[in-house]
Amino acid sequence: MQDKVKATTNTNLIEGATGEWEIIVGLEVHAQVASASKLFSGASTAFGGDPNSHVSLVDAAMPGMLPVINSECIAQAVRTGLGIKAAINLKSVFDRKNYFYPDLPQGYQISQYKQPIVGEGEVEIDVDGETMKVGIERLHLEQDAGKSIHDQHPEYSYVDLNRSGVALMEIVSKPDMRSAKQAQAYVSKLRTILRYLGTSDADMEKGNLRADVNVSVRKPDDPLGTRCEIKNVNSIRFIGQAIEVEARRQIDIIEDGGTIAQETRLFDSVKGETRSMRSKEEAHDYRYFPDPDLLPLELTQEYVDDLERGLPEMPDEKKDRFMRDFGLSDYDAGVLIAERGKADYFEKVAEGRDGKFAANWVINELFGRLNKEGLSIEASPVSAAQLGSIVDLIASDTISGKIAKDLFDIVWSEGGDPAGIVEKRGMKQVTDTGAIEKTVDEIMAANPDKVEQVKAKPNLMGWFVGQVMKASGGKANPKAVNEILKQKLGI
Ligand code: MN
């Protein structure tokens, strides 16, 4: 290629008419804080109540009502900050972000602007077998808005304030991602971290994890281009699609001689395109100022240290430990730690057993089946104790790997004690060489032509192995079968 651009470390460049382009992505993720009540009121945060059934006078912005901070939401934000290896700001300030919208009865959102509760941090992601760090710019606390409902009546719009005042953590990344895949890996890792910490359910389907995706493009080594923000993308798949179509749109405009206007856009997943919503507002448009109803929030280092001591083992640490203690590959360890429930399950199966072998069964058989049936690990019909016992039966040569799969199916659909099932249904592996020899003799006698073929071409012996295994109902010990066949065929 004659016009190949200068080599960079970015292998995610995409092709345009004028050469290769680099995509720059930064994300603002809004995660609903796991807390029974709202950020500044005692109203419930439960999902799916009747409209306006979880609304206090504060959430409805009745005159004279004052916000009272919910200390659990503060603790959750600090835990999250620690989980993303970020600096905790002992002093932070709540500001009013002023704008008008029918589902925002206060006329402003209480948020944090210049002094957020959490500063810079980082999140490690694995993409295509490589580990990279995504910088975190900040994490701040803010109120969620209510919901406008337009589709129930042609002439009216309705407002549901159940969500009004629910605590959100806005986690802002640095523009460190260079592809849709990296952005997807980042959101998925963030979700894992939030769930390990128990600081957010991070369920995108319920809308308690939403991402604003900032995308710009540039020629490698050029300064950053103008970015567009795609609002409220609500699934990991859509995040990937939105980035790809938006980058392509920007490249086409620039290559046609145009310029990118900084604006807020929407992703239409049906049409597979982004559409302009409004020109991007600047921070000064919101007339931020410190909320006079709330004092600055001051934490002690002791309080932060205390929360830090209470943190669970985080996914990255768990992964390192799994690789070290069980000899697992980076990939397998990554699959196992993606959900805390899965990691716990694996540890129960691996305890006192060969970790690698246990991991194979947990990942390939169990996760494969759960995935196929759309079940979570918590809903697994096969318990860790049952799977552990299946693994033991294989390790002790009581059953073959093939029979073990049948046994797994039985336990999956009928339950029961695996060892008892093997006993009762006669599934034990035949290691009795006398019995295997007898079967081998019979099959050789019935197939003299095959015997001659295999003697001439020993690598055709697999045919006999298959016949013997079939005749034994899969119960013959494959190692013994191979040895006896070699001996009898003179190979
Ligand atoms: Mn926000």
C-alpha cells in the first residue's frame, strides 16, 4: 500500500477514502446506586411501582422542602471509587444544574460539578488477549429525573416521579478507548466491578446502567477532533453499533470536505443510525452553583479506610489468584470471574480438586448449558457439590468423560446424587480387561477385511476404537481399549 499511514500502536484503525482513521471514545456511565431510598429523601427506589407511588414531598419539589443526604448513597459512591482505584475527595460539593424539563420538578438537578466525591482512577480491560487501562476522570453523585410518558394518550403527556431523586453515580472515563470493542469491554468490566461491590445492580435492561458515548475521529497522530455525544445508550451491543455508525458518519462528512458540529445525538437501533437531538450545550449553559440547601460534604480518612477494609476481593485480584492457585489460563480465569456468583461456584467445585479440570467442566459443560437455556448461575439446576462429585467420578476413572456428559444431563434434568446414579444405572466404566478383550475379539472376528486394512495402515485403528466403545455403550475405558487393540492388531 503506497499511502499507508505512519505506523502507530493502534491496530483498530478503520479505512476511509483518504486513508486510515482512528476512533476516539470516552464514556459517561450513569449507574443507579443500590440503596433502599433516594439520594435526598426517604422515598423507595423500588423498580416498577404504580406511577407516582414512590414520591416524597422532596422528590415532588414542594416549596420549603429541604434535601437530607442519604449516608448509604455516600458510602456506595466511596466504595465504587475505591473499586476503580480512584482518589476519594474528602471534601466535595453539591451543585444545582439548572434546566427546565417537565419531569424535573425542582427546575434543577442536584449534581456535583467542580468538586466531585471521586477523582481520577482506572479500570483494566482485556480485549483480544491484551490488557489495557482505561483512565477514569471522575465519579460524581447526582439525582435522577422523573419520567415523561407520551405514548398513553394522544393529547396528553404524563409525568411519573418514581425515579425523581434516585441516586446516580456518573462515572466519566478519559477518552482512552480506540474501538467499539474496547468501549464494550469497558462497560462490561465496569458492570462487573459494580456488581462485585454491590453498589449498583447495573442492570441495563432495567435502565439502571446507561451510557452516554462520546465519539470523535482523527487521522492518527492528529489532535483530537470534534466529538459528538450519543445519549442514553442502553445495551452493550448498541454501544458497539452506535460507535461504529457514528464514526463512519463523521469520517464521511470530513472526507466530503465538511466539518463536525459538536452536538448531542440519539442512536436509533432500528435504523442503525445516529440522529441529531440538539446542539451540545456547554457547562455554562446550566448556570451551575453550589446548592445553598446542602453543606459541602466532608468525609474523614478514617471513614474511607473503614469502607476500604470492608471491600470484597475485586475481579482483577480474583483473576490473578485463580491463575496463580489453580494454574488457569488468562482467558479461563477471565470467564470465571466475570460474575461473582460464577467465581464462587467455580471455587466450590475446585476446592480439593484439580483446578484446571474443574474449570473445564464449569466453563464448557455448565456455563455452556446455562447459556443455552438462558439461565443465571444462581438458577443452575446442577449444584457445585453435584458437579464436584461428577468431576470426582471422572478423576477416579469410575466413569469415562463421555459417560460423564450423560450423567451431567441426568443430574441437570432429574437432580440426585451423581455417585448413586452411576451405581444404580450401571454407568461405571469397564476397566475389566477381560470383558474388553472379549468385545475386541468379537469385533475383529466379524470384520476380517478391516483387520487387514488396519494392519497395513495403523492410523485407521480409530474405527475399531469406535466400534468397541459403541458395543460397550460408551462405558469401556478408552485407554484400555486402545492398548488391547494395539496388542491384538500387532501395531
Ligand atoms: Mn449526568
